Amino acid sequence: MSAAAGSIPPPVSWAQRSDLVYVIIDVECKDIEQKVTENSFTFKGVNALDASKKYEVTLNFFGTVDPEKVTSKNIGRCLEFTIPKKASGPFWPSLTTDKTKLHFLKANFAKWRDESDDEEAGDAKDNGMFGNFLSNSGGDWNNKFDDFNVDDEEEDSDDNIPSLSQNDEEEEEAGEGDKKKPAA
């Protein structure tokens, strides 16, 4: 990582798949310059809201990438670069070859996918928490909730619910026919 005098590294997040790497510059910039080589990514830009803030960063990739196939999107609040790896294969243990933790670099878990996630993605589509429930064949929606007994016509009775009021308990103890009559 290197930065020129008077410039600071922008906040950068990254994620990877088996065949590509995402690099996201998490700042709204103008006057953008970027260069991708097989082994590095260089970014320069000026903060869109404060022209006195100049950003510059060079990241030396852990592996090799294909600079000819790089795509980018300016999403407004950030710039997203999709950088294909030279060869699809094992996941990189980190984005850069730097031995120290870079304070401006973090993982983007919204885009992150582990090696095990890629294997599962080929088998079946992930429908989230209810994926198996919704994709389970052999029944229709009306039978999915049979154990709730929603359609049963049993009479709903509150007879077995204990009273919460002290007055109700006194009346029950006195009995229905023995209710106390107010004094005249």
C-alpha cells in the first residue's frame, strides 16, 4: 500500500468468489483515476463533498487478475470494481500481499461468499430460512399447516383458565347462589 503526500487512503472493502474479486471504494468521489495490472490496483480520486480531501491507494493483490476484463460501477456513495481472477481456483487468504493489517481495508460481508458457499450454490438455490419448506414437494399450501388445527370447530372455552382478579376468586368461593347481597 502506498499513498502520495497530501492524500489519504479511502475506505476500501472487498469480497471474493472463486473466479473474481470485488473492490469497493466506500467514498463518493470525482476526478477518478484507476489502474489495474495483473498484480495491483491503483485508485486516485477527490472527495465529491470536500475537494480538499484527496484519496490515493495502491493495493498489491495476493494473486493475479485479468486487467482486461475489469468492470466498474459508480453507485453514488461508492465505486464498485469487479476484477476477474486470472484463474478460477482457491480463495485468497487476503486481498493483498501486505503482512500487516491495513486500517482502511475491511471485508464486505454483503458480497462475501466462502468456498463452501460456492459449492452449495451449484446444487440448489438458497431460499433463506424457509428454503426447504417452500421447495418441499408432495403437498400444497393448505396442508402445510395441518398441525395448527386452524379449521377445527371445537368450542373455545375459558373455563379452565384461573382468575386473575381477587374479586372473582371471592365470588367463586361463595358460590353462584350464595352471593353476598349489599347491605341496605
